Amino acid sequence: MKALVLSVLILALLPLAAASQDADRVEAMRAAYAEWLERNQTTGTGALAFQGADTYAIGDATAPIELASVSKSITALCAAALLDSGDLDMSVSVRDVLGRGPDVSVASLVTHTSGLTEDVTQKLMPEWLDTDGQRGFDVLEAMSAPTGVSGQYVYNNVNYALLGLVIEASVPDSYEDTCKRLVLDPVGVTGMPSPRAGGFLSWGGWTMSPLDYARLHAHWYGQGTATGRNPFDYPHVQLFENGPYYGLGTVFRPNHTGDGTFNFWHFGALCFPGRMNVGSYAVTFGGKWTAIMGYDACVDFDTMLALDTQIGRTAYGAVE
């Protein structure tokens, strides 16, 4: 009888212990981000989500942040939804969909393997900051023909500018309305074009509160959706031997635990000296922990990597 009572007590205490560990991990993630912000002499907000349900704020997580290139996740997930519904064939040429443009597949836009290597957006975006209207067709007019190797990964905003146009050409509604309907509405979150960077919408111009985007990222890159469970079912490319993959608007790799789940992550930056300097970081670990951070600085690759490493350690490491 004593053994039975003891086992019942242990089972009863397990959820409380797990909840306590989760709370400790939330605080550890908050502390890691606060330390990173202080070390880099900047400010920021963010949010954490646990298995897509419980969300936790870092600072004022209700105010929208600039998603910058993290916006690519919305565009790619929107294209994936159209693929799943049969409204978009990603094997066809962009030229066939738009009636003009490069003779490269829609799938190659998603994976940055189109051979389009000249990123004309970098020269034009300063002119488009703080102006109205999406600039996808302006990119189409300004871009050069593919000069790279088809199938080789070269990150280029032009790919997602064109992907936004392809989405708009595939359905009756606008890119914005279509992606809200297919990507945001199923999660019950709100997002909008940036008042300042909305011209870059399909490749870097969405805004959303950290709490909402944490829920969105946790949903679509979690275990409850096809995109989160089976990213290899969608266009993807391996970035280097034994390395991660790019697809669905994000970098991803199988979880090192070998449990069949995946980690998805991406950084963003809008760097206009003297005008706008912001960055963003989003990650979901194994369909369990999600983090989104928005900060008021443009940082280099090593500094981004340091943030990724710190958050990853708190997600996977022991909590004292």
C-alpha cells in the first residue's frame, strides 16, 4: 500500500515539476536575451511560446516590431499553402506565371537557387523607405537576368520579391490579403505592412507583435502542421555538406536529439544609417520552444550567432 501511495504521489507531482522547469527555462531565456541586449548596448522586446500554446512576453511584447527578413516566412508559408491547395504549381516558370520575368521555377525562388545573384533591392530600398506601395514590380523592372548557377543557393531578396508577385498572380486577391487569410488567420494573429518598410512586404516588410509572431512561428513550424512535421516535402536545399537546409522561408535542420522533429530559425535586419537600424530573430526548437526577438540595432554575423547560441543553450540546457 505504501508503494502504491508513493507512486501516486510521484505521478501527481510530475506535472508540477515539469511546469516549474518550464517557468525556470522561460526566465533563463529572458535573462539570456537581456544579457545579449546589454552587451550590445541596445534595447529590444520579444516573446516566447511553449508548444505553441503558452506565450510569455519580453518587455512590451504587444507593440508591433519590424520582422525584416523574418517576413520571408510569411511569404513562403503562403506559397506552401497555395501549393497544398493546388492553386500554385512550383515547378512552373516564373515567366509562365507572370507573363514576363526570368525563366526560373517558382520553387527556386523559395530556396534562393534561381541563379538570380544581383540583389538590386539593396540599392533601391533606401529610396523606398517611408514611401507607400509595395515594390515587387519595381524589382521586376530593375532586376538583371540570372547570372549564377541554377540550383546553387545564393540568398537574394529578389527571389522573394518575385515570389510575392507569383502569389498575387495565382489567386484573385492581393498578396497581402491572401497571406493574411492563409497564414495569419488560421492562427488568429494580426500583422500588417510596416508603416516604414511596407514597400518590402514580401521579402522584409511585415510587422507584428512578438506575442502574435511567436504563436505564428510555433504553429507553422511546430508538430501540428505539415510544414513543421515534414519540411522536406516542400522545396528545400542543403546549404553545405552535413549542414542545415533552407526552405519555407527559413533555415532548418533535424533536431540533434534524433526525435524526428526540426529546428527552424532566421534573422532579419533593416539597416539604413541615420534612418532605421533594427534586427529580428525567430526560432522554434523541436516544435517545443519558440522565441522571437526584435532589437534596435544592426549587428554583424558573429553577434547574431551569439544570440542564437545563447537562446539555444537555454532551450536545451539544464536549468539550475
